[in-house]
Amino acid sequence: MAYDKFEVLTSRVVPLSSENVDTDQIIPARFLKATEREGFGDNLFRDWRYDNEGKPKADFVLNDPTYSGKILLAGKNFGSGSSREHAVWAIYDYGFRCVVSSFFADIFKNNCLNIGVLPVTVSPKFADELFSAVEANPEVEVEVDIKKQTITLLSTGSAESFDINSYKKDNMLNGFDDIDYLLNLKEEIVQFEANK
Amino acid sequence: MEKKSLFDKIWDAHVIQSIPDGPDVFFIDKHFIHEVTSPVAFLNLEKRGNKVMFPERTVATPDHNVPTIDQDKTIKDQLSRMQVERLRENCKRHGVELHDLGTDHHGIVHVIGPELGITQPGMTIVCGDSHTSTHGAFGTIAFGIGTSEVEMVFATQCIMQAKAKKMRITVDGELGKGITSKDIILYIIAQISASGGTGYFIEYAGSAITALSMEARMTICNMSIEMGARGGLIAPDETTFEYLKGKQYAPKGEEWDKAVAHWKTLKTDEGTVFDLEYHYNAEDIEPMITYGTNPGMGVKVKGNIPTTDGMNDSENKSYIKSLDYMGFKPGESLQGKKIDYVFVGSCTNGRIEDLRSVAQFVKGKKKADNITAWIVPGSREVEKMAIKEGIVQTLEEAGFKLRQPGCSACLAMNDDKIPSGKYAVSTSNRNFEGRQGPGSRTLLASPLTVAAVAITGVITDPRDFIEELVQEK
Ligand code: SF4
């Protein structure tokens, strides 16, 4: 078992409306020097979160006590750039379990699913609705249900369904990962390689 | 018979199992690793009690965080040193071939793969680095993966991914003098945007593409990821075979003939339908430069930064934030702006042809006083050729110095960092905020444009020095 099971998540939301947030912003390269997968949360959005002296920047959303929660609500084209999985580790380690956006970069989305952070793609209209709701009242909660594949803004009941393929869905629900699956295919793989 | 694209042919030949409403189990021929994205994968592999299934299919080199001076000394930065040492231990323990610092074939992973002939048409190649797409220049399916997938490849030589959609970008016509493959790709990304390729694998075709050398093709495929595409590839042809012939790991003798016969079948069937197609004319392309904080924000060197006309609120906000970071204003012209640093290097433009064109350009001239220049070869092999061909000497006479190979200022994990607020014109592939050091401001351009900037000290179209221009082939 690779990560915690994930069925229904009900949480407040942290809004980050910038578009095209790349993985260099999520975790700058100079923090990729670890040889273990721990402690990355401290450096999540490092250069937006802290100034040169390491003091928190008051205007950045993670430093704003008004907002908290396990859901990161992100702007369009989130996670572009480098393939570094460290970006998702940082998001996970910080405490997020779900990222919502109207558009995700490819490798980032894949990496999320591989380590148990759920990427939820919503329509631009629903994304706007969420941003407005959180802006008006930071305490609003959102419910993400993997089984039903729905995301609901609890204050209004407004909901939308999202896509996830059934293989990944099962993995998330059971906390399995691809390696578990692949190891069961060992013989087929050895055979395939021998014919190359 | 069903028409297949080059991408379909290679992909389908590597699928071991297709999961209904799920990914394909996809076999990987070659796996490149480096010091930054492999340690946790090795650690987890061992934690689960697994072994590297086919160690001979993995090749390693430390490139991302290594210093570019005094490589024979111990690495000063403790964390970098630890990662490099960990790579050595892991390779030894798991029987993986390592091209270590200071050895003959050390270099950036995407430079040494082709150089050694490890990269061959029809292969599937992955690496924990998004610019793995570089290898697509040889007609391979090559793309970047995350650390969990690195572990999968170690344990099972497979990853699980759904097949991407297919896009074809055709560029026909002839490039003008002083215009390079880097300008082609910056032009395409400016047209399609930094996210326009998301979900796609791109095939590049057309007479302007097939006229390019292998190295120039690599520059194009390298930056496919900057459109959000999973990767890009170009059908192999005589140029490809010529490049590979005699390379250390390329097939020899009868094996070679067999391989070439197979490689010749690797092309898109006539009449194949792509999910998306774009066509461009080489004649419309001029020297390009970026002005913002993603590679899609590019204009002609002689052009102006776009205004905010027609943008909606959130686009406007992101755009102004980006220009504020760069210290630019909408509508401004870029030419003549003072620059502080130039960087020639990276897996995009750190190969011998790039150094040749820079050397040819700066020959007999002097570097501008306000410019700090970092010229970093992509590999030891490139470094050796540069010495042999007299490039190093030409550079030195013009006031430049060649450093030692590595990723260097492309991602500034070592000491090669552009200081906060300073402007760098760079041949690398990303102009993200802080990419070249916290607060650094990056403008991406071709090696020729960078050379022109290095000489004048300001943003300059290389065609202003018409007599020095060399035609890229
Ligand atoms: S040169 Fe830059 S883009 Fe290329 S592998 Fe190194 S860090 Fe990645």
C-alpha cells in the first residue's frame, strides 16, 4: 500500500488564482537536494511565501490565516514546467490532498495521481464560482467525493462531476499504486523484454 | 489497413497490456537517470525489497547540480555532494552504468545519450527530467517522468500511462540567414502558447525541419514540453543514420544494416489523421526572444512586447504580474535594453554546433564590459571538440571562458546563479520566475542572438551583424 486511502474529502479551501503556476514556483530547484522524501512542505511556494531574509510575505495566501484547508484551488494551467515530483511532495507534505483547477499540466497531473493527491479538473465557470465563494467567505467548505466523482460547494449545493479513469479511481480508493500493479505482471514483462 | 503515425507505431509496439478505461502498461527501452530525481526512487525501491529488473537498460550521469569549475575537487555544497555520492553508491549497488564527473563521457544526460549513440530510432526513452523530449529528434518516444515512475522503471522496466493524443506541426520553406532552430521553436511556442500542447505528443515535419542537422532537431524536440506537450519527435532519415553511424553504442556491421532497414519503416503513413495540425512558413520566422515568465511569451527580437488589448481580467492580472517581475511594460520595444548576463549552454543549446556558431560570431570582437558570460558545454565530448577546433581560443580572445559541463545556470542548482533583478539572455529553455536564481530575469533566445547580446551588451538582432552570419544547417 503506497499512500492513504481517499474516499470523501470535506474541507475548506486555499485559493491561489495566479495562472500558469509552474513547478519552479511550487518548489524552486535549489530545494531539490534531498535524498529522502521528507520536509518539502516547508519550501512549498518558497519564493512567494518568504522574502530574501526568510520572513513570511504577508500578502501571500499561505501566510494569510484567513485561509486554511486540505484543498488547493488553483488558477489555469497549474503545474507546468519541470517533471519534478518534488512539487507534489511539497503540496502533500504541506497538508493538501486535493488540487482543483480548470486546467492542469500533464506530467504534474500524472505525478499527483501517483502519490495520492487528487487533481480535480473543473470547468472554468465552476472554478470562478469557487473562487468567488471563497473570496466572499473563506470558511466555505467543499466536498470532493471520488466514488461519485463529484465536487460540491457545500454553501450553495452547486456541484460538478469530474473525470478520473476507473483504474486510477480504484487505486485512490484502495491506496494502491502502479508498482503494486506492475509487480503482478513480472512474468509478462520478462517475456516481452526477451523478445526485443 | 489502418493508417498509423510514427508515434502510433512506436507506442503500440511497446504496450504490454491495455487496461480498459485506464492506462497502458508501457515498456521502456532506455532509462536515463541523474542525481536529483533518482535517490528517492532507489530508496523506495529498496524499502519495498525490489531490485532493478534490467540494470543494463539504465544509464546514469550527475549533471543537474554539479559545479562548472574545479570539477576535479570535492563538491563544496554539502547537499549536492551527497546527491552525487548517493548516485555513485546506488549505481554500484544496482549495477547501473555511470558516466561520472571527470570521465570521458560525462555531461548533461540529454547530450550524452545521443552523443554515445545510446538514443536510437524507434526506442522508448524516459528520464526523471522533462527535457527527455530531446531524444525525440531521433524518432523515439521520449518523455519526462516523476520519481514514482523512476522507481517503476527500476522495478519493472515499465510505466503506466495513457496514450497521448497526436499533433503534427509542419514547417515548410527555408530559414533566412541568422535564424536558427531555436527561433523556430520559440516562434511555435509563442503561437501555440505554453499550454497549447497539453495532452499531445507532437510530430514535427516539413521541409524546414528535415533540412535541419540532428543537433538543431534536438533543440526543437527539447522544447516540446514548453508547450505542455508530453514530447515531440521527428521521423528518422539519412541525416539521423549518418549521425549515428560509428557512434559507440550504435549497432555495427550486419546489425547496423538490419537496424537501418527497420528505422526506414519508422514514418507516418500517408493519410494518417492527426487530432490537431498546425502549419507554419519558415519565411515568417525571425530571431525570437522571450520577454515574460513562460516560454510562450516570445516576440521577434525586433518586435514589441504585446499590449493588454483584448485580455480578460484574470489574463490581464497574470500578464502584468509577469511583466512587473521582468521590469517591462506592455507595448515596449526590447531592442537596445541593457543586459547583465549571458548563458550559452543546457540540453537545448549546449552542443558543439551551438559553440561553433557563437565562436564564429564573436571572432575578432570583444565582449561588452557590462556582460558576465557563462559558456558551458553540454558534455566532456563537446568540451574536447571545442578545444580541438580552436573554439576555446577564439572565445578567450573575445573575452569569454569555457566552463566545465553540466546543467549550470539552466536551473541554477549549483553556484551559477543570476543575481536577483539582473537580466540574462540565455540559450536554455525556461524563463520561469527564479529559474536561474531567486529574482533572476531570463530572456530566452538562440545562441546567435546571445552572441550578439554578449558583444553589444544590449538586446540585439544578430542580423544586424550580417557579415558574421552563418547559416544553420
Ligand atoms: S540543462 Fe536544464 S533542462 Fe536540460 S536537463 Fe539540465 S536542468 Fe534540465
